[in-house]
Amino acid sequence: MLNKFTQSNAQENILYNNILLLSRNKLFYTKFNFEDTFQNRINLIFLHISFLFIKIKQNNGGKKYKHFYQKMFDLIFKQIELNMREIGHGDTSINNNMKYLVKIFYNILLNCEKYAEKSLRDKKFFFSKYLKYKHIGITPNNSAIIKYFDKYHSFCLDLCSDSVLKGELIFNYK
């Protein structure tokens, strides 16, 4: 029993680390010109995991997938909380921020569920709402980030759900 539990945790950690690698890609801060802030990094994590959660949800929520979904959700927010503590936030600040972040996560998740149906204009608005650019006052060209997430969305939909559960996430954007 313990072996199955630690294997499951290892798979979730692998997936989490792969999502972190995607979210910390220097491409976001160079080519796409995003500010390198804590909030932007968290929102990029939320965006990447949302498309994977949608893929898992397509399996009509079998018990194995629901359990995995919950474990990943818990792991992501536990890691965010630990990072906030490392930065120096206090308990009250963390509690308030965590409530805010959970709300943002669910808003992103709901928007990602309808991502394929969104128009180009709606996608531009969606990304500009959650990702902040370096140059305030200059209207950003969101077409690059839209292309990235269009490809990532397609990649996630093509993934085998068991690959997601194993933490296998190899997405190369060119």
C-alpha cells in the first residue's frame, strides 16, 4: 500500500516539475515580453495545468482521475504556499492570497474549458487579463502567446490520459 502511495506522489511531483519547467520557460519573458513576477509565474502554472485538467476531465471523471486531479490541485497550492512563506509573507497574508489565487485558478480553468470556442479577440482579452507585459501603456501583440497556447491546447488534447497521470509532459514549442 505504501509503495502505491509513494509511486502516486512521485508521478504527481514529476508532472508538477514538468509544468514548472514549461511555466518558467525564458520564452515567456523574452519573446512574449511578460514581466517576470510571482503572479505571472503562478498564472502561467495555472494556464498549463488547466489544459491538463480539462484533458483528465474528458474521461468522465473516473475515480482514479478524480483522485489525481485533487492530489495535483493540493500539490500546486501547497507549493505556492511554501514559496510565499519563503518570500516572507505572514500567515494572514498567505491566507488572503491563497483565497485570491484559488479564485483566479478556477476563473482560468473555466476560461480554458471554452478555449477552443473563443474568438481571437476573446483570447487576446483572456491573456491580457491574467498575464502582465513589461511595457505598460503599449498595446501588446498577443498573437505569439495565442499561438503558443493554441499549440499547447492541441498537445494536451492529444495526450493519453495515462501519460498525464504518469507525469509525462514533453511539449516543445518552436
